[in-house]
Amino acid sequence: MEEEAVFALFELAKPKHQLRSVFTQGSIGGWVYLETTMNEDLRKLLKLTCGIVQRENRGILCEEIDFAEWTTTLKFTHNVEVGKWVRVTKGTYKGDVGYVLRFETSGEVSLLLVPRLPGPLPLGQSSSKKRKRSIPPPEPKLFNCNATQETHRNPNYNPDDPTNIIPSEDPIPPEDYFVHDGNHFEHGLIVKSYTIHSLSTVAVSIQSKTFTHFRMSGHPLILASKLPKPIEWIFEEGEKVLITASGKQGTVHKVEADGVEVELDNGEGKVKVGWLYVNKVCINGDYVEVLSGMHKGQSGWIQLSAFGLGSACIIEDHTDEIKVKGNLLPLCF
């Protein structure tokens, strides 16, 4: 909206408005900056400009900036950094969490996201680029390069490009990079570009289903990152956990946004473990209750052997039926 107001003022301003310059600061939303001597003609123009808010019975909200602070309004600051996690605030992926891959020369930010690709159209239905507002966006799902014959390797892949180097400095295999229908994919994740205005770093949270998609992608940058804690997961101080990367067990000493601090049972002290590599320690026959997520309130006995490490099922009370509850070990029992 701020950009629209700036464009309109550039188009409509006349010499009588005494408007020397107008701009918006990307990191400070909701404001349009004018270099001018405020006059009645300009006030009338502002009232007619789309995007300029007028308060009832009080007119346009204006604040004068001291001359000594003029240069600070030109400084572009933001909290978006490569390797961090952000939330998309606009478009098809609105509300989704993505990994900041790089900054483009255009000023946009490229993210790794779990794809939301439209499925095949039903027979007899014609394709249209217009999407009805009532239709929800497609469900997130990792891209399967074998599902279409139109997929080909990314011709822009360059093993010498430092952005394609994982922490071990080994090049990422080019067969994990594809282009399909104009979209670029890396390890099943889609690469999308956004302006800073379309991203948020505030209260970035992730659902366990999305967390699993990122983990199953196997993307080396994702596996080396600090994923946010899934909102369904519940870890408490004093709980026994297993560190999957080392096979060591310990007790949760502190719960943080990007992982837990664990006091190791072997006496080696405390270590920080990201959410990708921590599981709850459970054994067959443990009686548990689900505290969050779609199965909240259900309870029963754990059976681990049916699905292996990282997954489990619960035999519910008063029934012989076995119902899968998903990724139990790091979840919310």
C-alpha cells in the first residue's frame, strides 16, 4: 500500500505542491516520507491519494522529522538473514515458514519452501490462471522429480558457486536440482523470491507436518540449520531424551526456541541439540496422553516396534484397535 501511495504522488504532484521527494522505508511499514514544505495544496492532494490514511475528524496523520534525523530515514534495516527462518505474509504461501537461501541482486530474498503445487485438473475442466478466493491453496508436499517427464536438471547449477556449497565444502549433487513449469526445486523444496515487505521474522513457528517435510527433503542446508520448534511439540525440563546424531541419552536442562540443552547421562556435561536431532525416550508399554495436536486428549500404551525409530503408535484404552499417531518420539505426550 505504501508503494502505491508513493507512485500516485509522483504521478500527480505539480509544482504548486512543493514536493521535492517521496519514498517509503521498507523496514518501517505504514509510513510514507515526504521532503516538502507542507501547504494546503499538498494536503488536498494527500487526501485524494490512495493509501494515505485519514483519521476521523482529525485529518491526515503527519509528523515532522528533525533535520538531524533526515539521513536515518534512508537507512534500510531488517532482521532477515541468510540461514534464518522467516514467515511469508503474502501470496499462495502466506503463513508458511521458509529458509532464507540468499539475497538476489534485485533486492529480493530467495526462500526454500515446501511446495504448494496445484494438482491435475479434473476431466472436462479448463485451466485458468485466475484462482477463486474460496479455493484454499494446495496442500504442501515435496516435489517428486519422477512424477513428470517435463522435469529437467537445472541448467543454472554451478558447482563452483559458493551458494551451492554445504558446510563440508562438498558440492551439492546437481541431480537434486530441477526446473519444472518455470519453478526451481532443490531436494524437493521450491525456491521462491519475495521482497522484504512480504516476510516476517516475528514469532516464526512451524507445524510438525511442515517440519517433517523439511527433514525428509534431506537438503544439506536444512539439516545444518536450526529449525524452529514445531508448535505441537512439548518438551519439559527434567525429561529424558535421546540425541539421534550421537545415540547418547540425557535429561533436558533448558528448552529454547531452536533446541534443547541436555545434561548427558555419561557425565560429559551439557550439550545444545537442535530439534532435528532430539527424540523423547519412550519404551514399549509406557502409558501416555496426547497433550496437543489433532489427537489431543487421547491416551493409551506405546508400541514402538511397529514403525521403528522416530515413529510409534498407541493402543488406546478399552480397545484392541491400533491407531497411528505419527512421529511420537519428539512429539507431545
